[in-house]
Amino acid sequence: MIMATPIRAHVVAGGFPPGQHAGHDIDYARVQLLAALQANEDVHATVSSDFVDCERYIRDCQLLVTYVSGPYADDHTAGVIKDWLADGGRWLALHGSTGGKAARVQGSTRRRMVKMPYHEALGGFFTTHPPVQEIDVQVHDHNHVLTHNLPASFVIQDEPYWVQVLHPETQVLLTMEMPQNPDPDFAMIADNADSLLPDGKSRALGFVRPLGEGAVAYIAPGHCHTPLTNGQAYVDVSVSPDKQTPLHFRGPWKTEAYQTLLANAVAWGTGVEG
């Protein structure tokens, strides 16, 4: 009898401060990610709420999966993750994983995101996002595992993240067009040009980049909340004509395209395909 080779995955899903939701239904996202991993019975997953002790958990892992709103790896752990990637690890990062520390801006009540070695390792840096709205996602390179069986474009409702792509070797697979500045009463301070792609009008919603023998894949869509975890003051009229935030929001998670994308990402991360 041939025994299957176990695949180790470590999931980091949590908010900040420790134990808090930080405007997202972390429990729902965590369950969905574990279910996606469990589709392959050879995968064995461990779970944490932040990057504390991440070095210990990823030591024998093939895949790191992160869905966080606030937590980020400190400089030492970011270096460990970067080395682990170079040795062949794969990191699937979703939604708020490109965020982290938001610093107060002198003379303002608003904040600005702080870029750190963590973002350099990941290859993406969240700057801001307008209110939840309908997004037309454009899909590129259907020969890649991550985009397999996806349509040329699909529509979702989500937070339209502005993410700066940090490395030239990055392959952008998902984009949106959104040139307008976010509502200054809603969003963090950000330079409009920081997250624009070379065409001057598109922004990355998903990318993959090699790092040594390993790779990182990032998927920006993925917002979800409940009445107790909602942090959205209002939403765009494309979601609700009166701009009232839906009490329960699953956005992309309930769409066929996102579920396909998630399944593709797990296949990519576990080496089942690609």
C-alpha cells in the first residue's frame, strides 16, 4: 500500500489587537480557508491568530496561508519567512495581509500605512481602500494555475484595495480600473499613484511572484463582516442605494468565481497543480 505524502500548511487568521476582529468576520474567513484546505485530505493544517511563533510553525510547512486585519510579521520573522520562501515555501496571502501598521499623521485625525520589511517579503503594500462597492475584476493569463477556469472578467462586491506592487518580477493576474481618489472622510491617507500599474489606470487585485525556489500569491478580495464585526461606516450606492452597510456581508465568498480562485490558490500552494 502506497502511503500519501502529507502536506503541511499553517494558517494565520486574526485581527488586532490580539483577539479582536478589526472590522472583519475572521472566524468565517478562517473556517472557509480550512475547508478549502481540507478538500485535499493529505493536507494537515495548524492555525494561529498572528505571526508570533510563525518561525516554529512553518519550519516543516509547504504552505503559509494568511488572512489578517492588523497583524504582521516583525522584522526578524519577515526575514525568516523570506528565507523559507527562498527554500521552496509558498505563501498564499489574502485580503488584509498587505496591511499592518497605521501611523497617526501629525495635525490630522487620519492615518497612513507604514511600509516595513514584512511588505517587502510579501511583495505588496496596502495603502487605502474606498467604501465597499461593485468591482469589475479583469483576469489575465488563463494559463496560470491561479486563473484556471476563471472567466475573462467577473463582478464582485468588496473593498477595492489599493495595493502597491513592490517587485518588478511580479506577475499581475487580477486587476480593476479605479482612477478616482477615495472619499477623504472614509479612507486612510494615500498617494493615488502609489498603487497604479504602468498603464496609469489599473490596480492589482491579485498577483504571484517567485522568490528563490518558492513563491508568493496575493488575492486582495475577501471582505466579510457580521453586525458585531462590521467596521464599514457606509457603502457605495452600487451595493446599497441608501449607502447603508449590509448587516451581514460575505461579498466575494458567495460567488462562483471567488470559490474557483480560492480552490486554484490552494492547488497552487499545495503543489497539486503548477
